Amino acid sequence: MRRILKWALGLLALAAGLFIVWNLGRVVYKFVRPDPVPVTVYRLARGTVEETVTNSKAGTVKARRRAKISPEIGGRVEFIGFRAGQPVRKGDVLLRIRDKDLKAALALAEQDLESARANSMEACVAADLAARELKRLKALSLQDDRIVSQEMLDRAQSENDSAAARCQAGRAAIQRAQAAIELARANWSKAVLRAPFDGVVAELKAEVGEWVSPSPPAVPIPPVLDIIDLSSIYISAPLDEVDAGKVHVGQPARITLDPYPNRSFKGHVTRVAPYVQDVQEQNRTLEVEADFDDAKLAGTFLPGTSADVEVNLRSVEGVLRIPTYALLEGDRVLVFDKKRLAARQVKTGLRNWEYAEVKEGLREGDPVVVSLDRAEVKEGVRAVIRDELAPGKDGAGKPEGGT
């Protein structure tokens, strides 16, 4: 009995020691174990996935009608009709050069015309008189050839021909004077610079009293005025040459602009260049142009702004999708499962830089981890959901309650 009692007391002591050690271990582990890793998840949902191509370098907002113009002749500025930023209508006077000499030249040409008309009238009256005299002498010679000699007839004929020639020369002088007037008017009109189309003055590089010069082609003289037609706004963007066979006129496009980082605008492809640009020491690119579907809205964007064009090649709707950046190497994802992160293999379909179609491996509503930018977010760790993303209208996942 004494031996049995010793064994019983020993077992009881051992059990008590194990109990104390086990509880002490729990307390110690509770204080030393790492906290759960906070993660952001995306609840797998259905939506649209598009196959797209986007520009390889930044595109640019441009205007199809943009004129950088100067007067056709040089001179001192006498009048400026519009300043930078003001709208203009086709034909409005933008600038006028001092034109007193041109007006004087026109007045001189008009006086020359009057003089030519007077000289022509005098010559033609003389020609008419000579013609009547010749006719009279011919009539007399028919009655009696002794009254009018042949010499008199020949002299009258010469005077008639000479007078007729002077009359014709006078009429030609009138036409020449009229042409000189047209030339003087044309030169005078060059002193006035008019708007070539409806638009807005983007830039003015002259002031009243300053001397301006024409800006002929291939001569580095800055233009005086820059006119932009804001109804002709479009996007020009370079695509990589590998996408040359995929893009066609009429395909829908999504346009984003640097000044509007959280917005995108609907558009469509209007031109695909018939050649690939081959610039030394640069990647070969294909120039593509896209118009905004909302032409009125397009007129509010500033030419020269950086832009991106994403061309939609094809799309599937109502499929399970996850943000593309949630995919790990080998088409694996991390899923929040029972307070831990578990890795799952998935089979993907159509994808772009924004979303990837999920065909197998996940179910609708599964919380897929998207905050993969930290080393501690890995398979097997304890985790807690810090935030959830909701699908954006145009694809990008956004935090719930965000804008």
C-alpha cells in the first residue's frame, strides 16, 4: 500500500507539473507568437474581361485642324483683333499690317485704269472716223475713178488700219489696268490676316507697333498666331509593332488622360497608320489615332496633354474574374481560409493588365489576397482581413466606399 501510494503521488505530481508547463507554454506563446498579418482581399465576382492592347509610349492629345500662321508680307502691326484664349470665327480679322503704301498702289492702279479708258476712247473715236473716211472715198471711186486716186485710197486704208490698231491697243491697256488693280488689291489683302476656320487663339506672338515677317516653309521663323479647332480633338498614340495585325479602324477604345487619373473615356479607333515607324535607336511603333465618342467633351481637353489608348480587341461577359496583379508565379493565388493564407492553383482564360478570367480553382465569393507587396504575406501565415476590394465600373478593383 505504501508503494502504491508513492506511485500515485508521483503520477499526480507529474500530471500537475505537465499541466503547469502546458498552461505556462500557452501563456508564453500568446505573448511571443507573431500577430496576424493584415491583408486586403478581393471577393471573387463575375464581370467582363477584355483582351486589350495599349500604347507602348505616352500618346498625345492633338487637334486635326491647327494652323500656325503669319502674314504673307512683312510689316509693322497696326491692329490685333483677338488675344490668346479668345474664340474666333472663320474670316475674322486677326491682325492687320500698316498698309498706306498698299492703299496708295491700289489708288494709282485705279487712276491708270481711268487714263487707259480715256486713251482707248480717243483711239477708238479716231478709228471710227478713219473707217468712215475710207468708206466715203471708196464710194466716190466707184462713181468716177478720176476723182479719187489709188494713192488716196491706199493712204486712207493705212490710216484706217492704224487707227483700228490704236483702238485695240487702248482696249488691251484697259484690261492691263484692270489686272493691275486686281494685283494691287491682292497685295493689299495680304496685309490682313484672317482666321482660316472656327477655333480659338492658342498663342499670339506680336503686339501693335512691332514688325512681323512671313513664315515660309523650311525657314525657322516663329509663326505669329496659333489657331486650334477644338472640335477636331483626337488622340495619337504609338503601339508596339507586334500588335500591328490586331488593331483595326472602328474598334472600341478606352482613353485615359494624365490630368484625370481616376477617370477613363470611351472612344474608338479612327486611323491605323499604313506603316511602322523605324526610328534609329528606338523601338518600332505603329501610330494609331482614336476619337472620343463624346465630341463635345473632347473639346474641353487641351492639346499636348499626355494620354493612353487601350484598344479592346475582344471581351467575355459574366465570367469569374480576379485582378491580374493577384496572380502569383505559375498561376497560383493566396486565399484567406480559416484565418490563414492558403495557396491555390487556378486555370485562367482571357486576361489583360487589369483582370484575368478564372475558369477553374476558385468559386464565386472566395477572398483572394491582392496585397502581395509585403514579404510576410505568404502561404501558411496567420492573417486578418484589413480591407476588401469591390470591382470598379471600368475594371480596376477599388476599396469599398472609395471613389
